[in-house]
Amino acid sequence: MANSFQTFRLFARLATGHLRRHRVEALLCLVGVALGVAVVVAIDSAVAACVTSFRGAVDSLAERSTHSIVATTPGGIADETFIRLANAPPPCPIAPVIERSVLAFPFSRDPNGEPQATPKASAPSVDAATPATSATPAAPTVARLIGVDVFSERQLRSFTNMRGDLDDTAFRLFMTEPNTVVLVDELATRLNVSPNQKLQLTIGSRRQTVTVIAIIKPEGVARSQLGDLILTDLATAQELADSLGKIDRIDVRIETPQQETALRALLPPTLSLRSTSQQSTSLADLVASYKLNLNSLSLMAAFVAVFIVYNAMLVSVRQRSSTLGILRCLGASRSHLAGLYALEATLFALIGGAIGLLGGWALSRVLVGYVATTINDLYAAVRPAPVTLDSAAIVKGLTIAVASCLAGALVPLLQAARTPPINA
């Protein structure tokens, strides 16, 4: 054991001196490992942040609703179908909803960013605490337009309680005037608007001008998860979304299995009932196919890391052939040399993995915006949550670092172990 310790100590001193003389090769090896780890961690963290945000938004938006009735064919649910279901009557509370992803920007900006004159609004202010907007126009923002029937919403959601949040004048405008909306305070701050001002909304290929009649402040979890909401009356949402006579879904609050069975019996074949959790699972399944393409990039980065480590370690073996021969002459066995090189590769893996984790966290903060944009365009509206590195990402990153280093060092390690003493 003493001989083994002395051999390891001697090799450590020789390796330290070699790395000092060949800093470029050592740095290249660390960069290769860090690159592979950073890309893998960044992609996983960015996608996880988007999916987590969507699930939180779905749960907050559902609030007390547990299920949704959706159409089994494209085109949505006809108003007459909802009216027949509401008159049945259903065994549990139901509420029609229209939900669309929109691009919102102040009326003082057109989609190209050119300034426009902001027209005077006539709606009264209902939130005196809202600060006045500055002269600097805000950038366009992706938001979520929700059209609701306030009378059906009472038993499902608290943040859609327009009767309690608005004064009489604003509530009358909300119910009777076309193109009137209510914003949550976080979105109003980002858009730099206040009550009585106008917004332009891009919904699909349509561009609509709406008037902000009030700004509300959600409470509890909804405040952190629903910072992108634009609320409007159901009829107004149908006009804005060019969906007259149609609704997107019917939210339901089911408390017992008997209620679910009775409600299913009332549904025509063109409608189906699904739970709120299924909506989150559906997006996660869709994003999984998109993540598969991103994983191919991370695998390529891991392969590049293996290739870089292989070349760096191979050059290192060639440069230290005389040192290895001297160690063999001093009594070091092949297993000693193999273990010493494996230890060196592991140290490179741990150091490079740590650097890669930090780089992956920084890269994910940039990448999450692009991932969210793609998910918004292809699947559903998401506003990514803050990116965090959980224990699973750390373990995965370090595992990839060690695996790539050992895989890249395998052939050089065998060559080092087979070095004959005559090479000294």
C-alpha cells in the first residue's frame, strides 16, 4: 500500500508539472466537458421551466373548476349547445370560456414600433392607485385573453368576479360596451398602461383596438401565475376572436363521482369531459416531441465533449510516454497506470462538470425565452417561470461529465497501461 501511495504521489507531481507546461490542452479538455454539460443542463432546465409555468397557470386559471367540456371536432362549442346543457340543468356548476393567446401593445405603437397619437378615452378610472404611465412606450407583450360569463363564474373562480372588483360604472361598461377589457396589474405595468387608455391586440391575423376600463389585483397563487391575463365579457371575446356563436370550452366544478356520471350522460357525442390535470399532461406530451429535437443537440454536444477529451488525453499520453516508462521501471503496474489516468479523467470531469453546471444555468436563462416562443407558436401560451437547477439536473450534468470523460479517455487509458518500460 505504501508503494501504491508513493506511486500515486509521484504521478500527481508529474501530472501537475505536465499540466502547467501544457495549459492549452488541459483548458481544451475542460471546455469540452463543460460545453457538453452546459448544453444538456440548459435545454432540460429551459423546457422544465416552461412546462412548470404552464401547469401552474392551468391550475391557477382553473382554480375551483376540476374539469372542462371540450368539442371532439374542430370549431369549438356552439352557443346553442351550451344553452341546452345549462337548461338541462347540469348536476354541477358550469361556465363557458374563450381563451386565446394574443399580442398586446399600447395604442401609441403600431406593430412596427412606430409612434401613434394616443386617443382620449372616455371610460372612468376605477383604480386611483394605478400610477400614470410614462411617455416611454412599452414593448409588445404576449398575453392571454380570457372571455367569461361573470354570472356563471361565481362558483368557479375568484379573479373573474367582476361584480366585486369593479364599481357600477365600470361593470356596466364591461357588460354592455364592445371592445372593453380588464387587465391584471402585472400586465398593465409591463404594457405601461392605466385605466381609460387603449390597447391594440393581435389575435391570429386580426388586429383589434380595445379600451382598458380597469386594472385588478389577483390574490394568492393567481397573482404569481396569472400575470398575463386580459379579461373581457364572453360576447366581447367572441367578437375580438372572430368566433361569434362559438365558445372554446366549458369549465366544470365536479365534487363527487355521481356528478361526473350524471354530467357525462347529458353530453352529446360531439363533446367530451376531461380533467384539468389532463390539460397539463397533454402539453407535456406535446413538448416531449419538441424536446426530442433539442435532446439531439445536447447529444451532439456530449459527443463533441467525448471527442475533445479523447484527443486531449491521447496527446497527453504521447507527451508523457517517457514518464510512463520510468514509472513502469520503478515498479508501477499496468493497473496502477490505468487507475492514475482514470483518476485524472475523473478530476477533469468533476471540474469541467462544475463549470458546465454554472454555464448551463446561465445559458438556460437565455435559452428559455426561445423555447417559450417556440412553445407559444406551436402548442400553447406559456410565460416561463424562473429557471432553477434542481438536484436531478445537477446529478445528470455530473453524470454526463464523468461518462464523457471516461469514454473519451478509454483508448488513451489503455495505451498508457500498455506502455512498455523500454519506452523510457
